[in-house]
Amino acid sequence: MRALIVLLVLAGTAHAGLTEDDLIAVITIQPRAPYAEAYADRLLDVLGAANRTDELNVWVERMAQMPQLLRGREKLRQRLQRLQIAFRMQKANIDFHRGSETGSVDAWRDVVRGYRSIAELQSQLGDNNTVARFNVAVALDRSGEHFAAFVAWGSIHELDLEIHARERMVAVLARSPLGLLAWLPTGD
């Protein structure tokens, strides 16, 4: 099977006739093959079109961790990152609602981790990550990590959210013993 796939790749033939297993074999066995990027795109398309979102998520995460597949293939890397953002956003929103309903500190910590990873990916893509950073600050505040929330609120400078962030900073300061210290005179 491997020899057949290698021959097809080297010959530059057979994009359409490949099965899902053939696509996976090329992606995993020959990630530097000239057609591996096209086969990776095709696999993502097949899984998405079949609405097999759990498998799609697994392959997105797996391919994102394959440096040989991604080296020199910026378009594929960006597509994978955008899909990672979409899947992580979906999970973070579920965790956010779970945290709101239960008040669980663990749920809020899951939200923090999720939105931090989203903000990092958005930053790598050069996208605006203000909403993700805003949600990190909200989750930190709700998890009881008030000082970290204060720092996160302070990092938001976009006009739309800055006013709300400043209001939240004041609210965090009012609830936190450390916040009260910020208002004490320094003796200068």
C-alpha cells in the first residue's frame, strides 16, 4: 500500500480517486510529499462535508502538531489554526455557560485556559484577540483570581471594551484586599 501511495505521489496523479485512508496514509507516512498539503486539505474537506466534527477536531489538532507537514505551508497552517480557534471557541463557550450555571472554580479555570489558547492562536494569525482576552479577564475574576483579573483587564486597550474593562477593574479592586492597597497613599 505504501509503495502504491508513494508512486501516486511521485507521479503527481490521482487526487480525486483517493480514499480517506489513502489521504491519511500520505499525510502521516509522507508528510513532506509534494501533494501532502493538498491531501491534508482534502481530508479536512471530507470530514467537514460529512459533518464528522469530532474526527475533524482530532485531525486538526494532530496535523497542527506535525512540523514536517506544516514546514513551508503557511496556508495549511493558517487553515488549521482557524479551525482550532473555532473548535476551542465552541468548547470555551460551553465551559463559560457551565461556569455561569455552577459557579465552579474548575469550570472557570477551564474557560481561562480555553480563551488563552484562542487569544494566542489569534495573535499568531495577526487577528484581533480582544474578545478572547476580555473573556479571560471575566473568567479569572469569576474564578476568584482577582489580581490576575485586574492585570488582564488592564491589558485591554481597544476602545469598545476599554470602558467596560476599566469599570470591571474598579469592581475587582473593590472586592480584593490587594485592591484596597492600590488606593492607599504611598507617602510621596
